[in-house]
Amino acid sequence: MNEVFPWREAPKADFAVIGYPIHHSLSPKMHAAAFEAAGLSASYVATEVPPGEVGSALDHLRSLGYRGVNVTVPHKEDAFRWCESTTDVSTRLRVCNTIDLERRHGTSTDGQGFAASLADIELDGKQAVVLGAGGSTRSILEALLKDGWHVSLWNRTKSKAEALILDFGFDVTLLDEPNLLGANLIVNTTSASLSGERLPLDWDEVLTPADALAYDLAYGAGLTTFLKDAQSWGIQTMDGRKMLMEQGAAAFEFWWGLPAPREAMLAALQ
Ligand code: ATR
């Protein structure tokens, strides 16, 4: 657990992650390890920002001399609105998870992190099923489509998936049921894992389990229910740690213009 500062009581530091709640964020540990490995003298703290206070909190951290922040749930859209300029991907997706405070310049490294986490994985085909239509889903869809995947999208509340597709013009197939037939990659972007709930999936629809990957954006101690179920069907599994590291590495590179020490960052998450 992090030492957490309410944003009004933030200490003098260089970087922060803002979110609500923020106690369990691994970003402080990961970025401290990165700074140390890169020989940079900088500090990184966890700052709690309740909903509705993002703009004031970012103004405050900026006035304290913070150089940059990472932004996590549920603030990525408010953070985008605070920025004066954003990178292309951030502008397209209307979210920001990384900000250069001085320039009020933001970006979104989630999609890049997700794509990088899959870079070494070889699967039999390019059929993906994405589950969920929450805050992180848009970055995942954008990254998959950019990488040439055929994507089907299912969400418990279908209208939310529909709205997501319309809002961003994603070229994906909308599913009524979470049909896994022929899927090579199944990405769980829902928060069901966080509450230990099971999604209504028929894993036996995955025809070539050994050549398929079940990917849960969540992570924690041990496998999530989603990954345990997939594993019991002989499907490869991956949790959200590598994506967390890769999005953090991209944030590090955005702030410092130096290559991120990825191994040290990943080691800090184990
Ligand atoms: P938000 O929707 O406010 O952005 P989120 O935590 O990013 O919040 O998204 C939660 C996602 O997990 C949603 O897609 C949600 O589905 P609904 O849109 O139907 O609410 C999904 N989710 C959470 N618990 C779930 C469960 N038990 N089964 C299926 N989907 C679940």
C-alpha cells in the first residue's frame, strides 16, 4: 500500500499519480525503480483526488513545481480537458494518462502499452474478442485495430458498447453474447475481476486453446477468475502487469526523452 496524500496536502515532489482510490496503485513503486535504475534524482508520490477536483488538483501540483503526473481511474477524461495540448492519440480518444504539467501537454500511453505487451506473443490468427465498454476499452480497441486485428466487442450493457463504437467510429463487430468462436485473443477490460465475478463465457468455443491468449487488464495477487477459467481450458494467460509496465515506460519516455529501464520497472511489479 502506498502512502497516500490528499492533493491539498501533497508534499514537495517531482511526479505523482492521481486517482480515486489510489492506495493500491503500483505506479509509485514502478517509477521510483525506474528513476533509480536510470540514475535520475526525482521523487514520485500517490495523490488522492476525489471526482470533480481534477482541474484544481492539477493546478495545485503544477504550482508546487511537480513536473508530471500519471492519471488513473476515474480521471482520464477530466485530465484531458485540463490539458492545453495533447498528442494525436490522446486527442482522438479524449483521454490522458500522462501529463507534462509545465506545458499542460498530455498524452495517452495505454494503447501503446497494450500493443507493446503483445509484441512478443505469437498467435494463430488475428481474431480478437474484447469484453467490456468501460474507461479503458477505447484504448484497447484503437490499439488492436491499428495492429490489424478483427475485433468483436461485447458488453453486459449493450447500449454502452454501441455508444462507444459510434463515438469513436471503431470498425468492430458488436456482439449480443460473448461469443468466443474462433477467437485467438480474448481481452477482459471489465472490472468483473476486481470483484471476483465470473463473466458468462463458453470457453469451449475457443477452437485452438494452445494458440489462444486470454488477457485480463486487471492484476493482483494470483490469477483472476477469468484467467483461472481460461487456464483450466488450456488457454494461455496474461494479466495487466506487463501493460502497466509498458504504459509507464512510455510515460517515462514522454517526460524524460530517455529510454525507459523496462526490466527494472517490471521487476518492481513482481
Ligand atoms: P465506467 O463504465 O464507469 O467507465 P469501468 O470500471 O471503466 O467504469 O467499466 C466497467 C466495465 O466493466 C463495464 O463495461 C461494465 O459493464 P456494464 O457497462 O454493463 O456496467 C463491466 N462490468 C463490471 N462488472 C461486470 C460483471 N460482473 N459482468 C460483466 N461486466 C461487468
